[in-house]
Amino acid sequence: MALVLTGRCLAQEATPTPTPTPSPAPYSVETLAALKKLQQAALTSDYAYRQVAHLSNNIGPRLSGSAQAQKAVEYVAAELKAIGLEVQLEKISVPHWVRGEETAALVEYSGMAEKTEQKIILTALGASVPTPAEGLTAEVIVVRNFDELQSLGRDKINGKIVLFDYHFDKQMAVQGHGGEAYGQAVKYRAEAPSAAAKLGAVAALVRSVGGAEFRLPHTGQTDYAKDTPKIPAAAVTAEDADLIAYLAPQGPVKMHLVLTPQQLPDAPSFNVIGDLKGSEHPEQVVVVSGHLDSWDLGTGAIDDGAGVAVSMQAANLVQQLKLRPKKTIRVIAWMNEENGLAGGKAYAVDHAKEIANHFAVMETDGGAGHPLGINYATKKEAKWLFEPIAKILQESGAGILNLAEHPGADIGPLTKLGVPGFSPIQDNRTYFFYHHTAADTLDKIVPRELAENAAIVAVTAYALANLEQPIPR
């Protein structure tokens, strides 16, 4: 009896476990219902496809400083006004590099037929300086990587053309890690010309950074070191890199190379900005964006007409469904992502006093492949805020949430300042087949998959614009 009484006393004296206070729901019932409507509307609309078709087919390549880039600015501004957004053009200064003639041929190698040459398919890298007008002829030295270059030293490199035969990891890419494979290889496109120039090379070639071998050269920006002479730089096709690497051990291989690009004075251009004003907190901004410029070989459909189009579609659908975001949804078509990032950098400077009111920024710049979910660059503990979005997107196979470090190049200056960043996770297994090539054209876009990307952007943007609490920074 005594033991029972003691047990009862202990039970009465024990401190009860407090019931945790539930966190408020991040989204209202009305917002969740609106997200489902946006998703369904995006999946059944061809607005985004019509926009990217016009940018790609009617306007065409849009390299910074070109007439086509300016035409695209005017077109997107007019389209955003047509759907009822407050539009402004924010002036920036952009590089104006123009591609010229680009030819190459092997003029001496083991076993060649007399009085012949063998054509090499290549394309100048962005910012490349020209060869002499008549071209240059020199022996080609093949290296696999920077370490091999350094091991040869100046004596063997001076006066030569250096080919960096670093292979894009196709196996990694086809397993869904194209971005990682690109990151490994692209440093050669950026750094190889200056590395070769430091040892006296007269030109630098890089194996194209891409995953398919259709004898397509892949262009892209090179990054000359300030303390090193600038030498002509080009990307050769994977097949031609293999050819030269095959011939080089058999004896000297000489190439005649002609590149005639021009670096013109910087040109005026614009970021296009369209605001759908928030009903309760118009000063707080949720950005959706893509970059309007493209390389000049193709027509910039997947890189990045698609990103601009799905961003336009996000605002268009909110307007069509007569929804009222609490915060402002801002559509931005960035200029100069490809060869300078002038648009993203200028925006961060021009809006420095408003950074605290940039609630979130989103960029789509990974093509138009089937989306798998959302990359979020925030504090890890913020994930629960995005789970209701992912649950809705799961209906179209896009329910993955991935903590990412770099959600986009143009929004990079903003995310570095602490603004939460987002981007779609896209199937990129074939993206680097066509990236920065003449084959970046409208036919590479599957309309249904583009609509799925539009659904991700519209749903995420509207959700963030109605999120009931701040995202931890």
C-alpha cells in the first residue's frame, strides 16, 4: 500500500511534458488552391512555347550588343506590358564581341597525301583575339590537362598551337549530372588560353565542352588573365580533337588557323523588368527570371529563350486567373549572362538599398528538359517552408527539393548578399549535347516539358509571394 501511495505521489509531482506550439501554416488554404490552379493552367497553355518560338525563330541569335539582342529587349518589354505588368528598361553597358571568319586545316602530318590538307571544325571562343588576317601556321602540341602542359615547359610550347584534349565526362552527364561534368571541363575553356600563352604559345584550342559528338563545336567565353598576352582561342569538335591526338604521336602536326573576331566598344543595352504589384506588400519582391542574350551560333532556344519564356508565363498565368499575390512578382529578362554577367551585376548595384525587400529570386537557365523539382539556396532549416509546394508539384513529377549552393548565374550577386535563391531542377542528360552550339534551336524543346517548367516557376513564384512568414537568411 505504501509503495502504491508513493508511486501516486511521484506521478502527481512529475512535471508534465509541454505540448509544442505548432508552427503556423506557411500557406493559406486559398493559396494552396491557387497553386493547383496555376499548375493545371500552365500544363495546358502554349503561351511559353509561343514566346520562345518568337525569340528563337523570329529574332534569332541574341549576343550582347547585337541588333537581335536589342530587338529581343523591345519584344519582351512589349509582351510584358500587354499582360498588364509595370515595365521598365534598366540601362547597362555590355561587351560587344563579333565573330568573324573561323577556319582551320591540318597542312602537315604523317601519311598525308601530297598537295592536300585536312579540314578541322572549330569555333572561336567568346572574347578571343584574332589571328593575323592571313592566319597563322604552327605545330600543334596536344596536352590532356594543365599538369601535362606545365611538364612540357616553355621550350616545347613556345611558338606552338596548344590543344587541350580534356574530355567532358559523358557518363556522368547521362546519369543526370551534366552540370557537374560541365563544371569539371569548362575551366579549360576559361583558363587554357592564358595558361598556354604564359609558356609562349601562339594560339590555344580546347576540346569542346559538351556531351554529344555530332562534330559540333561548342563556343563559350574565355577568361584572359590580365598579366598574360592574349592569344587566339577556339574550341574544336570532339572528333577533331581525337583526330589530332591520334596523329600527334606519329610525327609533327601543323595547322593553318584563321580567326577574325572583333572586340568592339562596349554597347548600351538593358535588363527588362516587369512588375505585377503585390496587394499587401508591394515593396517586397519575388523575382522570376531568365537571360535574354544568347550565343550567336544557334538561335538561343534552350539557352535561354526557354528561361525567359517560362518566367513571362508565370506572370501571365497569375493575371489570367485573376490571382492577387501579396508580394510583387517581378519578371526579369537579364542581358549579358553569356559573356560578362553585366545585367546581374548591375542590378545588384542599382538595387542595393532594396536587397532586404528582395524576398526571393528564381532563375531558369538549364534548358527546357523535364523538371524534377526545386533547387533552394537558403538555410537548411527552411526546407519545411517549401514542402507544401513540392507536394503540389509532385503531381507533374517535380516534387524533389534540393539544397543547392548556386541556383543561377544572374541571381548570383543577389544570393551572395543573402537573398534566398531558387531554380528548377531539370533533366540535363542531353542539354550539353546542344549547349553553345549551332544546334541550340527550337526543335530541341518539347512543348510539354516546357509547360512543366512553366508550372514549376509559376507555382513557386506565387507560393513565395504569398508565404506567410519570412525565409531565414
